[in-house]
Amino acid sequence: MPAKRIGILTGGGDVPGLNSVIKSVVYRSVAIGYEVVGIRRGWEGLTHVNLQDPASRARYILPLNTENTRTIDRTGGTYLHSSRTNPSKMGKLPPVLEGQTFEVKQSTKKGVTSKVFDVTPAVLANIEVLGLDYLVAIGGDDTLSYAAELDRRGVQVMAVPKTMDNDVRNTEYCIGFSTAITRAMDAIERQRTTVGSHERIGLFRVFGRDAGYTALYTAYVTSVRCCIPEYKVSLPHLIDLLVTDKRNNPSNYALCILSEGAEWEGYQVKEYGEADAFGHRKKMSVAEDLSNEIKTKTGDETIVSDLTYDLRSGSADFVDRMVGSTFAGMAMDAIEDGKHGLMTAINEGRYALVAIPDPKLGPRRVEIATMYNTDRYRPTYDRKLGLPIFLTRS
């Protein structure tokens, strides 16, 4: 069996479970005589690195072995660090590429057009200099969309889906989702004591720019109401439900979970700051805006809690460690078999290898008709017989 040299990177937001993938890839590779090279800071590691400069090389390239990865699965985050770099749409050339000529494209996001550089030729050159036979890319839609592009350009790529939003297409589960729900559930159950003590309406904001899985599944296991991006609620009806919940609760409080991208009729979430490499701007807190509406219309006091970054921090739970390690094993199986251009996944509750999703399709979204009660603003709990464990089809 010819030895292979495998590159591995993590892109986008961190989630618990990434280090389980990294460690498992390394341990399996060492066992079969492969070499693993860690690409630090995601795609930035292949756009900003100067492989002729020892300091730059040390900043972005990290040889991995069983010693330096032995304990990394015990903690969250990513041992290799991350970034939101898109090599095909760079607004500015990094210093190492200044003076070189690259294709210039027009990029339009929400009516704003800008010029960007496609530095893929530099990425391909760095992969060649590093002698990588395969690249394992771990990330969400944005990271994996570029991974698919590299595979089309001749780089043999295996993709592993991760995101606490659980919204990557072609899979029912992404690494980080279970831990995020567990964190949210724990935080909400703890804060019931404070919200109840002050007899208020508790509003919890969680991540979910375009898909409401994190809010929906947290609501599922905590038995509270939720608002998700896929459905614009009626503000008067929502407020009436929460006020009624509070009045009917012996402890005189009510709770509601909101995705960051949730909206009600006549309202649009506000954004701020510069767009990242994939065109995303940060969103203002819809929970704060809902709080203001409740106070204005009812006089009821609220407590707003932003759970966003807390849900992706800390060590992974059982599910994310198990799925992360299993996805790594599947990726290595595929590499041994000479396969590429595929993503590890769970389909109908079973592990599978699938096509890397087409970025033009956007994120996977909650199916309102079967998963969300549009009158009660709650998850649906009935008609689950025959569904896989995560209650949704990929």
C-alpha cells in the first residue's frame, strides 16, 4: 500500500467534536503508514502561508502525530484553529500574494457589488508543494463549498460536516449539534429559577441565521415556544401566547427561544459590521427587539439571554465525540479505497457517504409542515413513527 500524505483543516465557527475528528484521522493514518499535515486557520492556511519562510510555515503548517494529538479530543474548539477565509472571493490579497495576478470577479451580496480575487491557483500551488495526496476539510456550508471546488480542480478531497446549526444539506446530522442543544437545555433549565423569581418573560437567543434547528430542538426538549427563520410569526399572537403562558404558570413566568434569524410579520432582523469572506454580516439581537415590543405592548418585564457562543464552547458530549470519530473513520476508509469528492453523513439514521452539497442550494431548512406548529409556535411532537433518531430526513 503506497503511503499517502493527508492534509486536514477546520473552517468557520468552532464546535465541540472537531478535535475528535482530527485525532481519529491522525491515529488511523499512523496505524496504516500515512502522514498527516495540519493546515492551521482553515483556508487561510493555504492562502496566506509562505512556504519558503520558516516562521510563516510554522504559523500555518503543523505536522500531526499521536503525541501532539493524544489529548485533544478531551477539549472543545479546534486544535488547528479556524478562520472564515474564502480563497475564491478574497477582498484583499495577503502579503505573500501581493504583486501576483489573479482572476478578478464581481461579488454581489444584498445589492452591494464588490471586486474580489480568486486565489485558487495559489492554493493549488501550496497543496502541490506540501505534497498532499488528500485533503480532509471539516466545516459547514461555506467551508465545504470551497472544498468541492478544489475537488473539481483535481485535489482529492473528503469533507466532514460540522455546524451547531445542523443545516448542511445531504446529512441529518452535523458535528456540534448535540452538544449545542445540551448546552442550551442546561442553560434554560438553570435560568428558570431567575426568570421565575422575578416573574418575567425569559427570551433566549441562539444561533441559526437561516435555519431554525437549534431553536426548534432546544424547544423540543425544554417544552417552550420558539421562533425560527423559516416562518414569520404574528407578533400579536406570539405576545398573547407568552402573556397567557405567564398567567397560567403557578410561578408566573414564560419562556421563548428565538433563532438569530427569526422574524415576525413586518419586521426584519438588523445586521451590522463588515461582511465576512462568505458575505455574512452579524445580526442584531432579535430577542432584544422582541423584549422592547413586549414591554411596549403589555408592560411586562423580560429577561433576555444570549446563548449563542456559549453553546459552541466547552468539550463535546457523547454524541459529538462518537459521530466525530466515526466520520473520521469513514473518511479514512474512503481515502484507503481511493474515493474522493464525498462527504461523510447520516442518512435515515445510518452512516453514509454522499455528494458534497451544491452551495447554490443554500442551507438545509426546517420543514414547517411536519416539524413546526404554526399556531402554537412549538415543535410538533406527533407522527414520529418511522423517523430516524434526529427526526428529519437529509
